[in-house]
Amino acid sequence: MRRTSLLLAAALTAAVLTPGVADAAPCNGYVGLTFDDGPSDAHTPALLNALRQNGLRATVFNEGQYAAAYPAQVRAEAAAGMWIGNHSYTHPHMTQLSQAQMDSEITRTQQAIAAAGGGTPSLFRPPYGETNATLRTVEANHGLTQVIWDVDSQDWNGASVDAIVQANARLTNGQVILMHEWPANTLAAIPRIARGLAGRGLCAGRISPQTGRAVAP
Ligand SMILES: [Zn+2]
């Protein structure tokens, strides 16, 4: 009896202390968390720490100019298990560019991310979600799947931590949410986003290049 209770106590302690137990909760569906406009020395390390500590993986849409400037942060994103997408080189309004300029924005970003060690992206998010037929042709030429979003967290527009948490609470299976790496409120919201998803049986997934929807990693 005594030995049994000791073993039971040990098992309970392990269950409480081992993060893997919570991670093993069943996933009824997957959502695509996305963070745009990085990487940077100022924000990427804290974002990656918060995601890691809360058992979340995300897609980070990097600007090529920042991938070139902060290649170590691109490698850190990959090492933390994030998926790295292309968010243009200089964050222009793409639909105002010529096809050649669009191609340059996308090509240079593919090269900067790959050169930094982030692999060659298969996903592209146009700045401001602005797209047109010419841009879709350029994306296709690079084998890129365009990913806009289902839910806009409005974190770029001064949304509160509560509002960012509530936006994530609206996500359903397969959907993608827009967030950014730079707002302090987004960083602060991450533990509550993780708890909210777990409470609804949803897990953070990758975005499928075949469908543009969130799927199992
Ligand atoms: Zn952006």
C-alpha cells in the first residue's frame, strides 16, 4: 500500500511538472498563427521565447530586408520550430508595382531567407493583404502559395491584449490569424492565446502550401 501511494504520488508529480503531458492533449483541429514584419534583434528573441514556453509553433512572414540584416534571427526562428514565409523585401504596396518590381521583391526575399539559413519559403503574404492577378502570376512562378488571413487580430492597429486574445478565440479549424512580431500587446497575449486554444482542443499548425489552410505540423 505504502509503496503504491508513493508511486502514485510520483506519477502525479510528474504529470504536473512535465510540460509534455499538456502538449499531448488531443487536437480537434489546427489553426495557423502568423507573425509578420520580422525578424529583428528587438522583437524576435522575446517572441520565440514566448511561443516556445507556451508550446506554440507559428508561421513568421519575414521581410527580406530584415532577413538580410538579421540572419541570426532567421536561424533562431527555424531552430525554434517556426515556419518561415516571404513577406516581400521592402513591404511595398505590391499592387502598385510593375511585374518586374514584384518579381524583384519576391526573388530577393527568397534569396535572403535561404542565405540566412531559413530554407526556401513556400508561402507568401503580400503586405497589407493587397493582391492582384499579376502578383498571383509572380507568386506562382516562384512556387509560392499566397496566404492572406481569416481573422485580423488588429494588433497593428493598437488592439488591446484582451482584443488580441478574443480574436484568436474566434479561430476555427484550418483558419489563419494575422499578428505581428512587434506589438507589445501581441507578446503579452501569447500565454492566454495558448490557454484559449488548448481549452478548445485546437493546436497550432503549419500552413499547407497545397491549400493555404492550417494543418497538423
Ligand atoms: Zn507586414
